[in-house]
Amino acid sequence: MASILDQYEEESARAASVRTTMPPVQEPIGPGFIDARLDTDVPIFSKKKVNFKPPDPITHMAVCNNFLVISMTSNILLRLDLEHPETPDEVELPRAVEDKVYKIFLDPTGRHLIISMESTENYYLSRNSKKPRPIGKLKGHHVHAVGWNLQNANDNTTGAILLGTSKGLIFETELTDNENSRFFQGSLDQYLKQLKILARPEELFNLGKSKAVAITGLEFDRMPSDAMTDYKYFIMVTTPGRLYQFIGSVSKSSEPPMFQPLFQQYENKTEQFLELPGDFGNSELKLYLPRFRAAPRNFAWMTGPGVYYGDIELTGAAGPSTVTTNTKLMPYPLDQDERGTNPQAMALTEFHVLLLFPDRIKVVCVLNELPIFDDIYADRLGRLLGLCKDPIKGSLWTFTSQSVFKYKIVREARDVWQMYLDMGQFDLAKDYCRDNMAQMDRVLTKQAEYLFTHERYEESAMMYAQTQNSFEEIALRFIKLDKKDALKSFILEKLESLKPQDKTQLTMLVTWLVEIYLNQLGELKEAGRDQTAEYESLQEQFRKFLNKVRVKECVSNNRGVVYDLIASHGDVEDMVFFAFLMQDFEKVITHYLQHDEYKNALKVLTKHCSGDVDLFYKFSPLLMQNIPQETVTDWIKLKKNLEPLRLIPALVQYDHNRYRQQGNEAIRYLEFCVQDMENKEQAIHNYLLSLYAKLQPDKLMTYLQMQGTDPESICYDLKYALRLCAEHNHKKACVHIYSLMGLYEEAVDLALAVDVDLAKQQADKPDEDDLDLRKKLWLRIARHVVEEEKDVKRAMEFLHDCDLLKIEDILPFFPDFVTIDHFKDAIITSLKEYNQHIEALKEEMDEATGSAEEIRKEIQGFRNKFAFVKSVDKCAACGFPLMTRGFYLFPCQHKFHSDCLIGEVVPNLSSKKRSRVEDLQRKLAEHEDVGSHNMSSRQGQGPNIKIMEIKSELDDLVASECIYCGDLMVRSVEKLFIEEEEEDLVSNGWL
């Protein structure tokens, strides 16, 4: 538990660091946003003292993968799993008298530890072991830096690693946790290899050359490579004043030491390095990896003049001999007295470098090179000895001889966007503020202003449209420009950001954009550039804009405004396009008709308006007048979609010879309606008949005959047809119509004016039973032949053509001077026929007399006919004994009760007879009551006679024949089981 004093000092330091890092005043970030950050925001770096007191003073510390190792003056290693801090582990180092730990190195996984002693003894300790093992071959060398193998995934071995010594030597080795390891069994040369330059094999690869210079930093990692047999590596090595880089390939199948071929590539080359002055005897090299085993992203080298910082570029873009790029030298932060002090240690995070001084930690941002945090340690805590970072967990640790401190990093990238923004790196700034709309708005605004200043107006407009700045203010800036492309881009982008409910703003912006497009098109057209690719491209953009879903919906609701705008610019092409877009085909068709483009109008009408037939009815008269053939053809294609009756107005004016083409096409369409569509409407047939009568009389009789002779099925108006044919002197047609109307006398009279044979045909049309009319018609024909044509011989032939005419009927028509020789044969034939007729009548009279005699005999026989009825006989209808009440007996031996017979017969009688039966039953009941009363009072026989008459009439109605053997049973076959009036009742009963 930290003491009260410790807690007070930590809180004071935290408040001081907040005041250091926060800007004094925050200006408004942008319209619609405010900065809600408070002074009590948690700082990026916050320190907490670990509740731990070492048994001996601490000399060194390392933390990797939440595994902490501390070396103490007692040469005891304290190992602690931070996930289970309650079980610390102590390991004692073997040591000579007064020997001390020189440095310790813990691999990133926390499983392998190398300890270098002041006595130049070196040990290896695995996480699972409690006994350090000496690395005998390294005796005499202080290990000053270790390059761990980041690609190693084996917990029992380190893989190939590089060791840098205080003498400037680089070794390659591989340490293993196995007791049977070659490292401990065989010669050390088999497992530990000094890297050499083959040109000087007697010399070790020494970066100091003239004098021993310590290797202060050593890092390596694999680079991307397309080679199938080789790996590509880079190695970075630092001394207090130089930075070396080695890049080369290593065979995948090479034997240890694997990096020797890489160094051999440099033996004949001049050494390339970066040297910085001001060596103060200490130096460190750190890499930043966004996650473990990921490619390193940044590096930092602590050297004399400052921190040399940059990015790691592994793709080769930085050059063939380097992996560093965007490098810069950051001087160390000054103290309050403006004096510079060299740091003791360094740590690197994503955006900051932490520098360890004896009494404080200073944090410098690598983006703007400004200090953001100065954490001063109290004197009572002691002098700061070291700074380390957990490469996997990212935690930071510092320690004094008696205390351990942990730094928590909270939202390290919180102010990065602002730094990138100040540097003009807008894309990077946006990457680090995507979750903060206020910050994003400031970045977009700053970028838009930058682009506007550099006259990149369209890009600026796109950026401004994404901000929350005043629309009016930004629009005014772009309105002042000569070209309106930027303004158009700004409005288009703003339009996309509107919500569906912002209908007013949407309408305003769409209307404005339409006006801008039309102005631009108009300017090009006035300049004579309406045939250029630029004009076509702009027009295509305009049309795509109108075709967008939201825009299309908007202009559809405000199409009148858009029509007015387009019309004010005289842009006919876009007017037609917009009408098509709005499916306002009526306006398109009207436009084509006004410009005499009748075929285009018909094409639009047929293709797009088949569902809106009202437009056909509206525009067909004008189309029929100018392109009748095409119009009728399209009518026919639509078949039943059109109502022929509503097309009559488009046809009625072409019944004159001067419109013969239109009239013929009208006939073609009406024939299609009548013949193919089987149209029965009288107006259609009447008009077709009138066109036949006026333009194609040769088809008139064919049409009339096709309609048949039944007046009920004829579709045209007979009176109208008669008047029309009479007006145009089509006598045969008039004769045909007269006969259909039953005016046979008029038909014959008119037919005689045309042809006698036609008159004879008309004379045979009356009903065969109407002998008087037929005889009258034939007499008219005969009289015409005799009196008008003076053809006696032909008149006599009529006697053979019509059986109704006799010689005596036509004799009155002959003139007095005609001799009997002309019709002698006809008179003889007539006399013979009369004689035969008389004989036939005699025979018929004899047959009638015989039949009458037979009937009298049968009647007499029926009067004497009788039948026996037994007491056990039953009614054929109800099955009850017959003698219980009045009954009927038929010759077929069927017997029925009177009431049963009436009940069976009445439903099959006509309504009139049924009513009569009911009336007779009622009268019979009344008279029986009266008869019984008279009988009791001994009155006369008058009422009984009346009853007998009623019974006789009732018998005639219901008992004229047996219901099972007579015609009634035959007629009942056609009777429905369920009468129509009973259907509803029966249906309800089935539910």
C-alpha cells in the first residue's frame, strides 16, 4: 500500500503534467460542435508506484510479456509473473568475490534471459529453469546489446540471435533450454560464431576498428521477399556515434551461422553508416512494433545531439541499402535553466519518445518534437536507474534502487490529429479522429481552406461539403468564382449528405443544381460548342443527375418548376429527356406533333403509353390524319387494349373520296374489329357500313351477307343502313335490307327495278305459312313481267316456279288481244290439278267418317269398363290403405288417394292451371260444407249438381292421365331437382 505522502506526490505530479500538456484555451472547433474536453481529463501518461519493496537495492530490471525480472546488489534475480504476482521466484547467480551484474536482456516473450556480469562472465536462464547456465565462450566479453529473433516461435530455444559486445564485436548464437544441447556438449565454436569479413579473416568484424567501441543497439527482422529459397533480412547496429544498416539474403536451408553470408556481402564494400557528433558515451536503439511479430514501423536512436527518429520501410522504397525513411533529429528537451542534459535511457511508443533522466521522465512527441510530459521524482525516492517497455503489453516501467513504477498510457493518439493537422498532413489527421466528429470537422475545414487557397476549387468544394460550416458562407465563396464547377460540386456533395426528411433543403439544392447545369449548357451552346465532347459530357452528367433516385423523386414533386427552368433556357433536347424521365409522355408526344415528327410521336405513344390508352384516344385524330397506315397498324397491334368505339372520332372525318387513303385505313381497322375481334357494337358496324357505301361499294353486299338474315343477330342499324344505301343508290343492298326488315313488298318492288330473278328470291323469303303474302308477291312479279316486259312466255313459267299461282290468277294481267294458244297448256294442266284435288278430298272425307265411327265405339266401350279394388290395395304415392279416403283408379291399375294425386300433379302444372286447381279445391270444400248442412235440413239436389261439375273439372285437370304412365312423367325429366327460388335455402341448409 502506498503511503499518504506517496499518493499526494503522485496526484501533484499528475496535475502538473495535465497543466503542461493541455492548451490554455480551446477555440470553437466548428459550427454545430463544441469542445467538451475538461481540465480533469486523464493525462496520456500516468504513473503509479508498484506496491513492492525489494529485499536488496535494485540494479537492473526488464519486463517482457508481463514477466518482470529484477537483479539486486545481492546478485539475486527476482522473477515475477505479473498475472500472478503473489508467487515471486528468486534465483541466485553464481558469482566471484565482488562480482556484480553488468546488464540483463529478456527476450520479448519473457522466456529467455541473458545475464552479463562485471567479471565478463555471461549466463543464460530460461523461464522454466532456476539454475543459470554459463556461456563459456563469451567469457571476456561484456554483452552490451542483444538482437532477439522476433520470428522465433519455439519456447525452448531462442532461435538465431545476435549479440553485441562492449568491444564492438557481433556474435551469432542460438541458446536452448535442453540439457542435451550441442551448446553445452560440444565445442562452443559449433554454436557460437564470431562474424568476420573474409577479406581479413584474422580480424573480427569490429565496428570500432581503431579502438573498441561498444555496440549499444542491435535489432534485426525479416523483410518481405518473393524469393522461394531465400529470406531477406535487415540488421540495424548502433554505437554511441554511428548507425549501421546491413541488408541481405539468407538461404532458408543454410547452416549456422545463418547471418554470415549477409555480412560477407559487405566485406569488399566501403562501410556505409550515419555518424552523428557529440558522443556522450551512452546510446540506445529502439524499434516500435504495432503488435508482436508485426513488421516494425518506427525506430529511435538515442545519441549525442538528440534522438534520431524515423520510419522503417521494408518494401525497398527507401533504397537498396537502407530501411529508414522520413528521418529527423530531435534535440533533447532543455531544462528550466535552458541547459541540455543527456538522458540515461529511452523508450519508444507509437508517437512519443520517453527519456529517462536521474530525477525525472520527459516525454517528447515525435510528430512536433515538443515535450508533453515532465514527471519529476521526489528526492526521497532516490535516483532513477532505468526505463524499460514491455514490447507485447506496451506498459512502461521505471525503477530506483528501492522502488518500481508503472506508467499507464491512455489514448496516446488523442492529440495526434491536431499535430498532423498543423503539419498539413490532412489524411493522417483524419485517420486519427474518425471517432470524433468535432475533430474531423476541423480537419476537413482546414483542408478545404488549404485547397481553396491553392486554387484547387473542386477538391475544396468536396471537403467543405463534408463539414458543418455555414452552407451560405461557403456557397458565397464559390459563387464569386468565374467557373461554377466548384459550386456545383459543393452542392452535389451537400445534397448527398441530406436526410430523407430534409425535403425543403433537398428541393432548394436540386433546383439550384438544375439551374447551374442549364447555365453551363447554355454557355457552351452560345459559344458554338454544342457539338463538342465537352458539351456531350456535361449533358450526360446533367441527365445522370436527374436520374438519381432522390433527385428524381424531388423533381417529380416539383416538375412544373423544372419545366419552367428548362423552357426558359430553350433547351429542347433536355426538355424531351426530362419529360421521358418523368414519364410525362403526353408532353413528349405534344412536342413531336408540334414539330411535325408524327412517326416519333407514334413510336413514343406505342412504346410507353400502352397502359395509358387515353393518350391514344387524344392523339389518334392527328396521327390518323398524317400517318394513317402506321397509326392503324399500331392500333391493330394493341388489339383489345383499345376500345374501338372511342377511336371513332379519329375516323369519322375520312368518309369522303378526297381522304381515300385515310378512309381505306379506317376500313382496314374496322374490318379487324369486326372480323378478328368479333366486335358487336352498333356504332362500329354502322360506320363501317357507311365507309363501304361511300368508298368501297364492292364490299357492301359481302358485308351485308356476312351479317346474316336474323335481325336479332345483325349488328348494324337496319333503318340507318337502308337510308344510307338508298342515299347512295345501292339498290341491291336496299332490297336485302327491306327483306331483313320484313318489308317484302317493298323489297320485291325495288328488286323488279334491278332484276326479276332478285325479285323472285325476295318473293320466296316470307314464312311458308303466310301463303297470301307469298302469292301476292309472286303476282306482283308476274304482273311486272306481263305488263312491263310483255313477256307472256316467261309469265307462264311462274306457274312452275310457284305452286301458289294458278292460271286464273295471272289471266287478268294479259291484254285482250292475247290468244288462248299462249296458255292452252297451262289451262289443261290447271284443270287436271283441280280434278286430282277433288278426288283427294273425297278420300279424306271417307277416312274421316270411318275414324269417327271407331271413336264412337271406343267411347261406348269405356263407359262399360270396370275394375276391382281390394281392401288391401294401397295408394301408389303414400303407401297407406286406399279405401281410407277418396281415390282415383287408372286403366293402368295405378291407384292414388285424391289428395296424394293432387299433391303430385300440382307442382308439375303451369301456374295458371295450378291456380285453377287451388280455386276448385276451395270451392269444393265450401260446397261440401253447404251440402252437408242441406242434407241435414233435407233440402233439394241443386248443390249436389254443382259439386259434380266442380269435381268433373278438377278430374280433368289432375286425373286426365296417370302420373306414372302418362306424359307428365316424361316431361318431369327436364325438371330441376332444386328450383331456382329454393337454391339459397338449400345452400344454407348444407352449411
